[in-house]
Amino acid sequence: MSTAVTPVPPRREFSGILKEREQFSQGQSETTSDRINSWFDELMLQSGWELAPSMVLMLCICSAVTVAGIVFVAQENLLTMAFGGLCGFLMPVLAAMFARSRRQTIIMNQLPAMLEELARAAKTGRSVEQCLLLVAEDTQAPLGTELKLAAGRLKMGMPLKQALADLPDRTGLMTLNLMNTTLTVQQQTGGDLVTVLNRLSQAIRDRILFLGRLRAATAASRATATLMIVLPPAILAFFLFRDPDYFQNLMNSTWGRNATLAAVALEVIGAVWVLRILKDSQQT
């Protein structure tokens, strides 16, 4: 004799039963260390690696030890070993930044088609929540993964606004703020959802086209800025591996030590400044 199982209806009080995300940032202070931790947490979340920040940090340490060991065996110099360890430590971070940029580009290109499918689903008379649940199943990763997470929260009884609230933070795309606002306002006030979604899809397509033209117009400037950032460390690495005692002799001189420290400080300031400008110009 089989026993029928009665499904539990979604209840809002169950919506808080979610897995807590591991992070280094405490979110309670504005210190430099907390800002770095917050940036690292966002990088891990937006890269799509699905790895805990502590695991990636351990990967950075292992990479630093491996590269430093190889350099020490080849050069037998502590200075070049330290430089190699620093490069090894940054390798996973640079890989995560590349993965985040690639993931954001894919999601941005998926958004117009997803909104058009959402508009077609809305033509059938379904509610916003039902349309979102339907589209989340048909959308491919990585955008589909984020939509399925939001759909799962809707099934647990969370309001639409809260279910979509962290999409911009999880992807790093501020364009999703516009989609969240559109869906939330339409749910609260009503209106022609199909027309709004079609216009939003066209606006995002125009923005993608504009960003493509902007990248093409500033390609030479961005390449020059990248070369100016990469070239000094590359030259230093060349001389270190060519002559391990070169940097030590340079630092033994008062003039050489002061000039080197000033060059490093200016390099860091210039790199941060250029990267901030590039980030602001390519904001999606």
C-alpha cells in the first residue's frame, strides 16, 4: 500500500535556510585590509569557479612555493626566489580575473536573448515568477546558473525583489540592476511587461554595441597602458634571471636604492590609476 506524500507549500519563514557564503571580509570596517578582502571575495564569487576563498588562497600559496622552489633550484639566489614566489602567488589571482572578465562577457551577451524569451513567456499570461522559473530552465550557463539560483529562492518563498537582489553582486554586472528594477516595479504596479522587456533587451543590445565600438576605438590606448604596466617588472625579471647579483648590487648603492623604491612606488600608483580608468570606462 503506497502512501501519498503531500508536498510542503513554499513558506516565507523557510527562505532564510540558505548556505552561508565563506568570505574573508567582515563588512564592518573601511580599513585597507578589509577592502582587499572584500575585493578578493567578490573576485571569487564573480569568477564562477565555485571555490571557497580559503581554497583559492591555499592554491596561491602552493603556486608561490612551487615557482619559488623552481627558481631557487635554477638560480640559487634568495632575491630571485622571492620574486618568483610573488609571481607564483599572483598567477591564480590573474587567472580568476581573466575568468571573471570572460564570464561577464558571456552573461552580457546572453541577457538580450533571455529577456526576449522572458517577454515571449509573459505573452502567455503567466506571472513574473512563473516566467522567470520557465526561462531559468532554458537558459544556458553561466546566466542560467544564476537564474536557477534565483528561481530556487522563489520556490522557497522569497519575494521576487529579494530573490534577484544579489544578481549584480554575484555577476559584477550593473546592467542586471536595471532588469531587477524592471521586474520588481512591474510586479508591484503592473503594466505592459512584454513591451518593457523588449525595450530593455534592445537597450542592452545597443549598450553591447557601444562597448564594442569603445573597445575598438581605445584599443591602442589600452595596449599602451598595459605595456607600460607590464614592461618595468618584465625588465627587472630579465636582469634578475640574467644576473642574480644585479639587483643586490643596485640596492647596495644609496642612489640605486632610493631610485628603485621611488620607481616601485610610482609604478604601483600608475598601475592602480590606469586600472581604475579602464574599469570605469568598461563598466557593464
